[in-house]
Amino acid sequence: MKNLNVGIVGYGFMGRTHSNAYRQVNNFFPLKHRPVLKAVCGRDAEKVKAFADNWGYESVETDWRKLIERKDIDIIDIATPNNLHAEIAIAAAKAGKMILCEKPLALNAAEAQQIVDAVEKAKVPNMVWYNYRRIPAIALAKQLIDEGKLGKIFHYRAKFLQDWTINADVPQGGAGTWRLDVNVAGSGVTGDLLAHCIDTALWLNGSIDKVTAMTETFVKERKHTETGKMQKVGIDDAAAFLARFSNGSLATFESTRYARGHKALYTFEINGEHASLSWDLHDLHRLQMFDHRDPGYVRGWRSIHVTDGDQPYMKHWWVPGLQIGYEESFVHQVADFLKGLEDGKSVGPTFKDGLATDKVTDAVLKSAQTGRWESCQ
Ligand SMILES: NC(=O)c1ccc[n+]([C@@H]2O[C@H](COP(=O)([O-])OP(=O)(O)OC[C@H]3O[C@@H](n4cnc5c(N)ncnc54)[C@H](O)[C@@H]3O)[C@@H](O)[C@H]2O)c1
């Protein structure tokens, strides 16, 4: 067993999911590498020390540049707001580190391209944390599509709905609300939520040729946490777009933080000539399937409880019938990354895949401005 020392930047929501994954992975997956929680980096020395003590990190840093300089760090894990991804990733690539970066890969596709160039030059293993690919029910959907069970695909539709920014008093910028500051987030729901829907869609249904989109910013001004002043809001609060996939299928995507009652409703459906699949984050261990080839008298939507040993990832967990949840998708992502190192294969979503998603989100934002169909290539 070879130890791989992890240095993580950021100890918020994703800092926790990643740390949990590193701690669990070797207990459940037979692998030749073991991630070691070597160092966590954050700007607040007291808070970062408390995080390190809670999760078992051996050391702390308050400057990510120092973390990257350290010879005892093998993997740099970027769990910071979006505006820092490029700078940290490019420096980490130059230092020859392996890199796991949160999504979206960058603020826009041009910046993402620079990150891809840096990792390709440095030849370092890299992956973006689009963790939904590793939910067993979604991995099963991928398997069924690849096996041809759906036949020709006609439609893909996805949405990701939240409601946490309806109140105009929610500020922009700073801890907790950096997602509302366009300079830090890059965009609103398009880069934050639709990016997940797009990554899953590209994985399941192939590339998108072009999109036509509309976006809206419902609250035009919000107080900025750092300046204390009311400032123009630069993010999209809601976005919807139509897409044409290269395989000829038509798609609709929608995301908003103004759908009262919805906290994190990510759903998608895919309709093929023989069968349809649908999935819902609120019931993430289930995949719904309708297969027209079933005999007519039993034909109907079936709800597949994805918990059995012959379904993706599940043989590593409990016994058939017992489900797993959100956190395990991150464990699977680490397991697949480490297996890729073992086999000498790069495992998606790589930074190149992250760039493909950023090209689509760029096209969505551009189309919302121009009112025209925009190419995603
Ligand atoms: N894969 C997913 O499902 C998923 C879910 C949520 C967030 N994300 C992504 O993860 C990233 C982080 O999001 P989050 O929800 O964890 O945010 P968060 O606000 O909870 O945490 C961000 C962390 O980054 C730290 N940070 C900020 N500036 C820093 C700096 N200069 N140096 C060191 N640390 C710094 C903050 O102190 C904090 O610990 C974002 O890119 C986001 O889009 C992905």
C-alpha cells in the first residue's frame, strides 16, 4: 500500500465531503494507494486548526502557495470558491502535484483552457469533483445507455432547483454568500447548478452542439458583505436553455434559486426509442425505468432500488436492500481516481471534461445576452 499525501485548500462544505471520502475509501475499496490527510489550508489559523483536529489532518497552512511548495504533498485538492481554482491548479501543476479540483473547473472556458494546458504540460493526474457521476443509480443509467437498452435517444431534460436567495436581504460576497458575487463565482446558477446537470448530460448523452438560453437576475442589487454597500448583482438567479445534442436529441435544462419549496431538486429524464430513464436527487438510490419491450400486461414505470451487489459500486457497501447516500459519491470518486493511478489510466471527469462543461455554460450565458443560438464547441 502506497501512501499519497493530500493537501486540501478550503474547509467548507466540500472540504468536509472530500475529507470524509479520503478517510473512508480504504475501508470499503481494495486499492493500492492510501490517501493520508497531510495538511489542510485556510486563511483563518484558528478555524483551520479546529478543522484539522476534527478530521485528523496532520498539519495546517494559511497560505495555499506554501502548501504547494511542500515536498511532502502529493495531491492538491481544491475546495475553494471558483475564482481561486485556476491560480491554485496552475501553480500545483507546475509543482508536479496531482490535482483534484472542485467544479466548475474555472470562471469561464478560457480560464479552464489554461488549466487544461498546465496539467497536460506537467502530465499530472487530474479530476474534477462532478460527483453525481458516482451515484450508483446514475452510474447504472450510464451502463444501460451504453448497453443500448434505450436505443436511439430523442430527449434529455434536466433541472436543478433551489430557493435560498429569494429574500432580497441575502447579501452578496463573503463566506457563505460568495456564490452571489460574480467576481468570485463567475456566474450564478449556470456555473453552480446547471454545470452539474451539464456534466451528467455530456457523460450520459454525448456532446452538445448548440444552445439557446434565457437568464434572469430577479434581485438587481444586494449589499456586499465586504464593502457594506448596495451593489449591482452580476450573477444569473435563474437560467433555462434548449440544447441540441450531437446525437440528434433535443434537450431542456432549467435552474433557479427562486423555486419556493425546493432546496436541492436535481432531476433528469432521458427518453429513447425503446426505454426511458429518470432520476431524482431526493430519492438518489432509485432509478426509474420504463421499457416498452416488456410484455404489455406488465408494462409500466419500474423503480429500481440500486442496492444490489451487481449494481455499480454496491458490492463494496452493505448487503442487498440497504441503500447509501450523497456522501458515498465522493468516496466512489476517490476510489476511481486511485484505481486509475493503479491502472495508469486517467479517470473522468478530467479537467478536459470540466472544460467541455465550461464551454457549454459559456455558450448558455452568451446566448442569454445575444438572444441567438450559440455553439458549444
Ligand atoms: N461537487 C459538488 O456537489 C459541490 C457542492 C458544493 C460546492 N461545490 C464547489 O466546491 C467549491 C467550494 O464550495 P463550498 O460549498 O465548499 O464553499 P464554502 O464556502 O463552504 O467553502 C469554501 C472554503 O474555501 C476557503 N477559502 C476561500 N478563500 C480562500 C483562500 N484564499 N485560501 C484558502 N482557502 C480559502 C474558505 O475559507 C472555505 O473554507 C466551489 O467551487 C463550489 O462550486 C461543489
